[in-house]
Amino acid sequence: MNGKKVLVTGGAGFIGSHLVDALVLRGNDVVVYDDLSSGRMEFLDPCMGRIDFLKRDLVTDKKLADLLKDIDHVYHLAANPDVRIGADDTWTSVEQNIIATYNLLEAMRISRPDDPPSISFTSTSTVYGNAAVLPTPEDYGPLMPISQYGASKLAAEALISAFSDNFGMKASVFRFANVVGSRSTHGILFDLYHKLKRDPTRLEILGDGLQRKSYIHVSDCVDAVLHATETQRSMFEYYNIGTKDHAVINQIPLIIIEAMGLKDVEVYYTGGHKGAGWKGDVKFMSLAVNKILATGWEFRYDSIESLKKAAKEIISDQEASISP
């Protein structure tokens, strides 16, 4: 992939901007495509002048096929990233995750019918729902997501599978564990930091605190995507991206409290929805990562190490954003 011209949808977002950084360092000609609904231009500051940026929307863009005519590979990260809104808003994930993905695939098909670009798609562990097998392998089934977000990502996976088979698009799908690190704009560490800034004496945790989940640092996540994309030989593949372990949610308040240098913080739990944090929250999640490890990739940080590193980064990010 080195030197190829690539399109990164959602490239101004949390994971997308880190991917853009890595692609630029590898010498790729990078086009960043983002409507900035959740992405931020400042995340692209390290690469400005070395990328092309387009503020456009996959749902409404009528010129997408023209753009794709000279693109070699698409990294498709554009999506509604907030799992929790699905309990109240059932449309956003359909529009931003399913329709946007269909529009992109159709534009890829039209742009070069005989030789369409290849695609890497960032999916999610939530497609598995409350899996009966932990750690959960890629061939687990049936897939029964419990959130609108997970359902929409699974639908997007199915579309990519069909387009790959019907139109000769080489494709890879990455089901991520919880990704943490700098430039986060949501997620447990981000939320806990802001709760503690509002009240450094008391900290609310959603759920019963006994949830178990895998976490991966964004740098490892991006490295896995690039490695798998470059080593894949088959036309279509699924990969779980995560670590071999998990963290218990009641460990995470201690990590952020220590990172912020706070003491005597009262931590309490809401009980949540059936012990999980909210409707649609998967209480127990751990991914089998044998497949990606077999390609020669290895993560550098386990779940706790990822959380500790990310906590420091998020605090640094947030403190810098409020400095005069």
C-alpha cells in the first residue's frame, strides 16, 4: 500500500486522524473526507499541507464516483460513533452507517466497473451482541446485536460482503474492541474525566461496575488495520482487533482518578440496564484475536496498559484545549 492514493472517510475523527498520520508517514497520497459532524480539523494539524481535505457528506454527495476514479484504496471510517444514542434516536445509525456505506460502495462500483478500489471497513465488537462464547471468534453466530449502532455496522458489513463478491472489490472488515487514546471525543475515560472536572469528590459509574470489556490503544488499532490490509491475500476477510485480555469496569475509575492526581473520590454505581451501562450496552465483551495474531501482528499494550496510557493522553488533550 505504500505510495498508493487512498481515501479516508471519517479521517478527521478519533481513529481516522491517527490512521491519516500513519498513512502520511508511509508515503501515501491521502485524501481525507469528513463532514466534521464528529471529526475535528485540529486533529489533522500534524498533516496539513501533506493531505487533501474534503468537507463532504457520504449521504448527500452526488460527485463521489468522480472522486473515486483515481483512488486505489478506501479506508471507510465515517460513521455515527455514539452507541448510546440508539436507545432514543433509531435513524442516525441507519443514515450515517448503512446508507452512507451503500452510497460509498455504489460510487466505488460505478467509478471503475472493471477494477474498483479496494476497501477496509472499521466495524465493531457490538455486532456480536451478548455473545455466549468469550473470547468471541470471528466465526461466532448467530450475530444478534443489541444496539442500533451494532445492527447498523452489521448491515454495512453485509453490504460490503455482497459488493465484494458481486463486483470484485477486495475488502477487509475490522471488528474493534473498545479503542482508547488521544483525540477521543467520547467513551468511558473521556466521560469520567469530565465528570471529575465537574465534581472531583464524587464519581458516577454507569452499570454495576462488574462489566468486563477489552480495550485497545488507538496506536495498536491503526497498526493492526494497516498490517492486515497489506498482508491480506483473499478477496474478503473479517478480523477481530483487540487484546487477549479484558478490564473490569470497576478498575477504570481508579485509573482516571490516579491519572488526575485526585484523592478521596467517592465512586458509586447506577446499576444501569441489567447491570450494563445503558440499553444496548454489551456487559461482557472479549474478542478472540488469534486470526490477526497469525498474520504476524502483535499488540503492544494490554487492556489495562491501554487504559492507563489513554487516560494520560486524554487528560493532556483536554487540559490543552482549555489553556489560554
